Amino acid sequence: MKYPLISISVAFASLLSCTQEKEHTAPAINPRDSVSMMTSYGVNTLISDSGVMKYRIVTEKWEVNQVKNPSRWIFDQGVFLEQFDEKFHVQAYIQCDTAYFFDQKKLWELRGRVRVRTLDGLRFASEELYWDQMSHELYSNRFSRLITPDRELQGAYFRSDERMTHYMVSNTKGSFVKGDMISSSGDSIISAPDTAKQKIRMPAVPSARTSKQ
């Protein structure tokens, strides 16, 4: 008479073991999974592409992060850029509060008090500017202001070639000169005239420091 009781006890214990919850754990997050592979302070350096000098970078802090997708350079304390042509002549000065360079896409994203000046006397101001080095274009989807020696433009959308000699501003308002083309949609499409090079006084930039962490 004892055997049936043993069988019932074993079956009941098996039932309890099947209903017990199992704890599922995930692997620990390593702090290095999202950390930048390089952080430099007080940077003043020249950057080349395919053996051609492209620009100078002056910044207080430069991070290189290969873990984020897409990988990027981060300048969260502002950056000052000098843009060069093929003969190493300075073509423009660019500065902003924050910048990201997506190295695989070769795309600059500039934000916060973006200012551009060219040697032809053109000045650009906006809160956003993208510089696509693959297509050699500059563009902004934010309100932008463009001032040249001959005209002043304001609009909600801006697109230009890399040297800012041909540019388009949509929903424009401002002054124009004879020869500017206005499309039926209200966009102004302008070719900058060939003018003598002008000296431009830029704000002082921090001196180079070589300390790295």
C-alpha cells in the first residue's frame, strides 16, 4: 500500500519543478562598449584626404568614436575650420558650437551658431549646416542668412557648392542685383561674381596644445 503514495509524491514534485520560474540574465555592459577610442584636448592640426590637404581643425576637444553607428568624430566644445583648395590656399573659414564628422560618409554636421566666411567676402549664418564631401555640397534645412558685398538673402533652405560660388536659397527675402535668377517657386539661384580676394579678420583661435588623453 506504500507504493502508490511514493508515486504520487514523485509526480507532485516533478510538477512543482516544471512550474518554477527561471532567472534570465544578460551579459554585463562593458563601459568600453560606447567609449571613444581617442580623446584629444587643445587640438590644432591639418587634415588631408587622399594625399591632398583639405582643412585645418582647431578645437578644445576632439573625440573619435568607432563604436557608435555610424562612427564619427565629435567636437562638443566647438570647432574652427580652415578650408583649403588643391593648391593649399585658404578658401573659407568655418566655426560652430558643436560638430560631428561621420568619417565613413564623409559628412560634416555643424550645429549652433554656424558661421562661414569666404575670401570673396561672403558671410553665412545659421543654426545648422551640412557639408557633404562626397557630393561637394553644403546645405541647411534651417533659417539661414547670406550676406555678400552685393546682396543679402534670408531663407528657410540653403544649398551651395563646396566653394560657395553657386548657391540657392528658398523662400527668400532680401535684396537682389540685376542678373540674379528667381525661379517660379520663389527660389533664388545665384552665381557669385569673380571678385578680388579680400582679407578677412577672424576671431582669435586657441593656441595649439599637444596634451592627449
